[in-house]
Amino acid sequence: MWSVTRPLLQECTLACYRLLSAMTQAVPPILSITPSRALVDEKFQVLVENLPPGCPVTLHSLHHSEDKDDWEAYGHYVSDHRGVVSVTEDLSFGGTYTGKEPMGLLWSMRPVPGSREGLRLRKINVCTPMLVNISVHSGHEDFRDRTPLASALAERWYMAPGVKRIDINKQGVQGTLFIPPGPGPFPTLLDMWGGGVGLLEYRSALLASRGYVSFSLDYLRSEHLSADVEFKYFETAFNIIRNHPQVIPDRVGILGISLGSTVAFNLTAYSTIIKPRCIVCISSNHYHPPGTTLKAGFKILSKHFHKAHFDENNYMSWRSFGLDLIADPSNNVEVGRINCPMLLVNGCDDQNWPTVETAEEVARLLREGGKEHLLSRLAYPGAGHLIEPPFSPHFRATKFIILNSKKKVILLWGGHTKAHSDAQEDSWRKSLSFLQLHLYHSPSVKAKL
Amino acid sequence: MDRKQYCVKLSVQPSRGLMDEKFIVLIQNALPGSQLTIRALHQCEDGHSWEAFGHYTADTTGTINVSEDPSIGGTYSGVEQMGLLWSFRPIPGSKSGLRMRKKNIQTPMEVTISVYQGHQTEGFADLVPLSGVAVERWYMAPGVRRIPVTEGGLTAALFLPSGPGPFPGLLDLWGGGGQLVEYRAALLASHGFASMAIDYLTAKITMETGKMVDNQYFETAYRVLQQHPQVCGSKIAMIGLSFGTSITLKMAVYSEVIKLSAAVCISGSHVQPVDGSVEEILRFFQKNGEKTRFSEKNEVIWRDLLLPIPTDPSLKVNVGRLQCPLLLVVGEDDQNWPSQESALDIKEMMARAGNSHLLTVLSYPNAGHLIEPPYTPHARSSTLKTVEIEEKVMCLWGGQTVEHSRAQEDAWKKMVVFLRENLYGGRNPTSFSHL
């Protein structure tokens, strides 16, 4: 690896800058992003050409979010003897990421200096792309003081062309359905988000772009009268989807994150109607006191907040009292009853919930029932709770509004950016291959007869 | 075969690409050894439908990769990664003489790619595909801006790449059919050139006054481009196809105002009355009208109008005086212009004058006149309405589809490199050895 010392760097920078200023009138560098339009889980190549050789430059990405915040990432590079910088091949010497990181300009994004605290980046309107502007600046220090030498725009899409988005409001069930292009019918997923948020569609849109009908279910909007009524809501939702003409009825799975994984466990363990072909639980949580609705369960949880641990930044972690709560098995879903293949994805640095311990408990219970072969587990060291689609920025702690109250806290999710981003990329690929195996490839039950 | 047992998975990557980008069409989870047809369908802006298809056999893993596996029939055969685009032809029952050209380049070309059971050749509309995806093909990269230009009486459109600039400039001219044809300029802007597409035969000013534009029109276009704050005024090139070549060569050699860093001439000739205006050059061609020939299908062949290549210097642009690099692109089966004979004569003239080091000739056997951006479907003939004649004629362009398509791909690649080198390059690495 090159060892670039500061005085040498400054001299280089000044010389290059002078050269570049003179040359910019005649010949600027060329920055290209290939592909310029891609799905959010696809990689791109960022290349800068026509620089002077051995020139220190900074690659800078900028995104203006729907919430009107600015997010950025940057890496410091030095051009080779041909005057080329390739983000795919070269090492970043510093910035928001270091080393050889083809997608570092996306996953290491963070709010620009001076932004509000505890921000989180999530796309609400999935019908338009996320726009990322990538530019190249001369020098490393104070690169923002100089106008960029060149820039290009990338479009990152959650929806592939031809994917249809349909609002569902049927038999009291609300949500958004995404249907892949083509004649169908398709294997299908019931997609469930976590607590504390409105309806998020982006993962469903992406799953539809990967060939699955995907239904993003809004299950926290209304206050259900009882646990039974709430349970029926989920069963009704599952039936509506299963009976949709574009859905293959015996190829429906459930994917849930955080509280969504609780729902997945609960339905699969107890429903006589819902028989998913397989389930994927991200940031696994099986805490669900019997006879409670999810919101009521959350209220019980919030009574333990005084036991929450606050770190040096005053970020709140529920992990430790969560561990106490799940120690009592009567609080939890009897996951040993589950009879379908399961994939559990967890971050070992999850500070929000003891998800790894939950996964271990699930493994133990299935082993006892002779069903351990149904279980696959992925546990990523250094990853936190919010395991999102690949190249999404990492959020170690974000603002959270406690359900039904106006109280805002900053919740600690955990994770260290590089490890967390690697986990997002790896787990998405493995989740898709798990779903492909169980929902696309495996022979129909009929074929066995 | 129970379709539900085998959910055939079709994917095209990238699903949104630029018109000159390749894609990978992949089928997975098909029944091993099964026969499948992959078909592309496109409905163009004027409502006509186009199709292309290939016949494949899935391997033992149930996979077909169009970039690795051969098509054994259809509108293309062999290993043809992009065959589903370049072999597009109007669906059966369409009228004759169609040519696929996009007018609105701010929206993508939409193509549906589907897979059918068996080796099908017709009646696709009545078949249900096993799987289908939608693909977008764009002329404009994200961030490229389109700016209409009316300054100085021009009818033009400027395409600016994204970024601060300044960018090298490009003047883009098409041929005798007139109109403002924007797609090539939009695509070149996506490659970093500030490109201005110019309508010089059916410009607003011509339609209103009935008078053809004069040489100043092109000089005005050059000036407007040069003075744009995001254009590098000292790095401007010109690209012309067909009649556009006539203008390009004339300006490159004779204009006192236009100083080109490079010129690209596709399917054209240097034969013209050198002191002539646009109008006079057109009249010169018309004078030779009796040399028009017709094919057995009654298609018009105009290549003889400028033959034999004259020896009279007043009838040929004096390319010996050219001071910038010139790239000539020639289809050897060009039935519309004598581009091959002209290229040979240009080469001789430049050799005699001592500036042939500026010349590069790309000559393609069995390619026709319309050498378009890559994967544009080949039109061996199509109906044409030129500014000289009132009614539409069926014009023979020439070319054999496979070789013509390869020529388009190769010529484009080399043209972009040529433009890059002459407009962005000029950097001598040894001059920075002190760094």
C-alpha cells in the first residue's frame, strides 16, 4: 500500500491543483458511473479518467433526501500513471471509508456536518429513484472548498421497470402490493417491517424486482381490540394474498424484521390457516406475551424502560432488559411448533434486542423437537439491528418516537459501519438464495404424489 | 410439463441501460434440455410493433445465458448477446419500408422480453409466455440536460453532460431527410460531449421563408456552442452522416470561423461544388438525377449520382487542406451514396497533399448506408421523404443485417474513442514527470 506523507501530499496537491486549473480550461477529467441507472442492490463502477498522473483527488457522493437532509460519503485517492482512479480497483486512503470499497460511496454515507441528530435514510416514494451525485475534487484536505472537477449522476431504483404497485384496502386489511412484470403467477412474500414506523414499501418493491409478488402489510396503523382480532387480521391478509390471481398459493413465504419477525414467528407457530412455505426473520424477536396485541405488548415493554441502559452519548439500549424479559419462556412465542424452513439473520452487535440469544433459543427448541434441519442462521460480528438492503447507509442510533406517546429518544441499534455494511450485502444475497431455493426451486407438494 | 413446478426465472441486467450498453439476458430454473424461445417486443412511437426472437435449449442446470449460448433459429442465430435488439423487425402484417427511430429521447425505449415454451416462430400474441420482464433503453444518461436552441435563427437542441464542465463540444448533422434528429447527440452527451443536434434542411426559418440556410447558419451554430459557458471553446468537433458529411467536410476545410479539433464523416462524400451553398449542392445532386437506378423491388438506388468521382477540383472538397483528424466510416454495401469510392479518393488526395496522417478510414464489408448507434435495427430499405422530392420513395440503403449490426457496434466504439482522444486527450504523460 502506498504511504502518502502529509508534506508530500500537500505539495502534490498544490502542483496538481495548479496544473488542473490551467488544464480545466482545455481538458477536464471524465467521471463515469456504470451502470448509471441500477437497482439499489446492484453494484456500480465509478471511474475517473484524464487526470494528471499521481494526482491526489477526493471522490464525493451527495444525496438530498426526501426529508430534505443532505447525506454524503467521500474517499481520498491518488491517480495512477495513466491518470485514472477506479473506485472498484483502487484503495481509499481515508474519508468516510478506507481500503478497496467499490460501493463505499453509498454505504458509508452519513448526514453532512451540521445536520440534525439521529437521522435515518429511507425512501418513501419507491416509484422514483434515489439520486446520488458523485463528483471528483482535487486534493484531500478541505476538498469541499474547491469546485468539483467533474461529476455524474446515478439513479438507484427500488422498482425494476414493469413492476406494478397496487394499494390494497380489502376486508379491513391495508397495505401495498408489488407485482413483478410478466404473466405470473409468482411465488410471494408477506413483508413485515418493525415497530415505530409507518408503512415502508421499499423492501417489497425490491423483492418484486427480484421476481416475488410482495405485500407490505400495514399492521400497526389500527388499534386491534384483542389479540384474537389482531391475529385474524394477519390471517385475513395472508388469505387475500394467497387468493390473488398473480400468486402461486402454495409458494407464499413471510419475511419480517424486528417486530415483523415476531409476527412471523407468531403466525407460523399458531395459525391453522397460515402455512408459509418458508420464513426469513431478520433481527429475530420472539417476545410476545400471550393474549396481547402487539401494541399492548409494546406497552408492557415500555414499562421496563427505566431499566434501559444509556450509553455515553445518552443513546438508549433495550438489549439488557430484553434479555431479562425473554428469559421467561412464557413471554415468548413457542417457536418449537414451527414446521417450515427458517432463516434467521442477526447482528452480533445488536444493542436494541438480544436477537442472537433469541436465535440460539430458537435453535435449541427446534433441536429438542428434532427439527433443527429446518433452521439456517446467519450471525454477523459487528453488525447491528437495522439490517437493510445492500449499500444502505448504516444507522448506529436514530431518533425514535415511542408508540402512542410524543416522547422522542435516540435508540441505539448498534453495529460498526464497515462490518454492518458487509453484513447487509451478504445477508441480502443469502436471503434471496434461500427464498429462491424454497419458493422457486423446490418441487410442488403435488409432484410427490 | 407442469408450469407451476418450474417457475422459469428470466432476468435482464441492467434492466435500465443506455442505448449503447450491453445487457445480459439470463434464464434460470427451466426444465433441463427444454426448448425455449426468447422474444423481444417493442412498440415504437408511431404505433408499429417490432419483434426479435431466438431459439434456445436449456442446459443441464436449466440455464440459458444469451451472452454465452447459441440461438439455433429465429431472427438471429449463434451467440449474440444483443441479438434481441439489433435483429428487431416489424411484426408480420406490418406495412413495408419502416424504420425505427425515436423522436422523444427524454423517455426510454421500452422493450418487453419474454420466454416461451418450445421453438416458436409466429402467433406470439396468442401464446402465454412462461415469464416476462420489462427493459428500458435510454439515450440520455441521468443528469444530461436538453436545451432547445433558437438563437441566431437556429433550429437545434443542445445536450449537456452532467457536471460543472467545461465540456468539449460537438455539432451533430444528419442527412437528406431533414428534421431535428436528436438521439445521437443525446447519447454522445451521455459520454461527456456537449452535443448540438442541428436541423439544417427543414429548419423553422426555411419552413417560414422557403429559403434554404446558407453557410453562415453552421457558423452561427459553431459560435453559439463555442460561447456557451459550459463548453470548452477550443475543443469542438463535427459529426455528419450522409449529406451531413458534405457539410462537415466543407466547413472543416473552408470555413474561416469554424475551427474543428476533429471531424467524423459517416456514409458520405467529398464530391460537391466547392463554392456552393446548401441549395446549390442539392441542385448539383438533382442534376445527376437520371443516374438513379432501381432494384428488382423498385427501390431507389442513388449511389451513382456522384459517380464517377470527378477529377475537377472545383467539384470536390480539397481535403488536402484539412488540418484536423478525420474519421471516415464507410459501409461497403452503401447503395445510397458512393461512400467507399469517395473514401478511396479522399485517401489519395490526402496522401498527395501530405496530410494523410490525419485520416482514419473504417470500412465495413456488407454494411449499408445507415450506420447508426449500436443495436439500432438494420433497415436495408425504407420509405423516405427528402426535401428535394415531394412524394415518399422506397430508398435502398444496403447492408446485410448481421454484418451491418456488427459494423454499427464497432464503428460507434471507435468513434467514441476517436472523439475522446481528440477532444479530451492531448495529455503527454512525460510532461508531468516533475510531479
